[in-house]
Amino acid sequence: MDYKIGLYFLNQDINSVQGLTEFNAEEYKFAESTGMQRVFKEEKWFECDEIDFKDIEWTPTIGTTNGKIYKIALQKEFDNNELNRAFGYIEKCLTSDFGVGSKDTESKIFWVTEFGNILLTKANMYDFNSINLFFTSSTIKEQSNNLHVKKQMSKFVKSEYGIDLNERGDKNKFRFINLLMPITFSLWYLVTFFGLTGVVVSIPFVFSLSWFWLIFTYGIIIGIINILYSISAGVSFGILNLYKFSWVSCIIHSISGIIATTWVFFLYFEKSAIDGYGLFELMWNESIIKTLFVVPAIAIVGIAIIYVMVIVPIKVKTQMKDERY
């Protein structure tokens, strides 16, 4: 019996389906740059109107091979507060239909069924929260086993480095991108260092203001500090996208963020001691209320910068590998 996802089901003849729009050239190019690969016979990807599945409206992507649907991928954005609740709800629904799934991690659950496989994941990166659900037909196993070794290697290199070895001149492109690594490593370091320095320097400055000026300019100051975070997030995404989020680039730039963060904290705590007292201790002794008013609001931006420049590269890459399933 076919398991319907909205109006569709796996192994359905594409000629019997209405309302699908195939990806155009730019959409295929963008999707492949994020790690999605077309490796099966006559593989095509389609988009369509939202699908109702388990009383939730999903954004679908449908993959076909040899004129039949082999994959139905669903995605839904959620607020951060709703993400875990929605994930638990979908897990409960699928468990009711197919039994208990195999948990690779708390954010990745896998089911093996008579018609194929199901993968449920949740993603939280760059303030983007979503649940992803993949239904894949078991009929592609034969194609998967028969793929040529060269094509598999080409797929790996392209997914990891964004380089198509079948295209003329890509080896030179690959070498050129690697030559940029020292430059982007340094840029990553500088953005992290000066972003955190701006946060650190602003704390005693804001604290030194009178209550009148503190309240009057508080919103402006917090806005300026948040711009530092926005710059950090933009630079990090741009650089990682340049390398197509390869593992090498994610690890190296994460290390750059760690070095910059360590250096800022070393300099700050080294220079913050005054007559044996730390700066926070001095502020606390002078005004507990003002310290509680100033420090947490500004420090959280610094924590966000550290998160984006140190943790997110590895987290994003891990989640992208899950979503390439």
C-alpha cells in the first residue's frame, strides 16, 4: 500500500502528477552548491505548493529518476520555542505509523520501511530553525550500487569543495580557492577579534555613563553592538559559502575564531586587573544594579559572536551532511 505524503507517494509516475514545476538552471546550481547532488538516471527536482502532512503545512522538494518519484523532502520553519515541540510531535506521528526509529542523535531519527527510508532532522543555524523530513524510495538501491567509482569520487569532491572535476579548468579553480585560505583565515580572525574587542571595550564605557545618559543612549549603544554581530554572521557565512562549506574550511576558520577569542580574553583579563581587583568586581562594588543592567545585555552579543565564529561552522557542516541524505 502506498504511503501518501499530501497528494504524492514514492514510485509515483511523474506523468500522473500535476502542479509540479521543475527547477530552472539557477535553482539547480544553487541547490548543488549546498550539497544536493543529481547522481541517478534522468534525475530531476521539482517544487510545488505546500503539502499538508500530519496537520502541518510543509515546503516540499520532489526528486524523480526515470520518470518516477524517488524522494519527497519536506521542510518547515519554526520559532525557536516551537522547534522541539514540533519535532517531538512529528516523531510521535511517525512512531505510530512505523514503530520506533533509530536515533543517530537527538536531532536525527531514521526509519526503515517496506517502501523505503525516512529521515527526520531538525536544524538550527544562523537564526534559522527548521524541521526536515525525507522520504526516499528503496528502488534506488540498485542504481546506488551500480554507480561508477569515478562518479562517486566526483560527487564527493563536488559536495565537499564545490568543484566539479568533470568540468574543464576546475582543478585550477580548486587550487585558486585554496590559495585564498590564508587571507580568509586572517579576515575571520580580525572580524572575531575586533567584534569581541568592541563588546569588551563597550562594557566599562557604558558603565561609566550617568544613569541619564545610560538610559537615553542605551538603545543606540546596543544597536551598534548588534551591528558587530551582524557583520560577524555575514562574514562567516560569506567565507564558508566561498568554500562551499567544506570540512577543511569549516575547521580551519573555526580554529581562527578560537585563536581570536582566546587572545581577546587574554588581553582583556590581563589588563582588567586594577590594584588586585578585576574590572567586573570594581563595577559590582560601585553599583550592583548598574552592573546587572549593563553587563548581561552587552555580554550576550559577545557570546553570540563566539557562537557564530567558533561553533556554527562545525554545526552547519554537520547539519548539511544530514540534509544531503
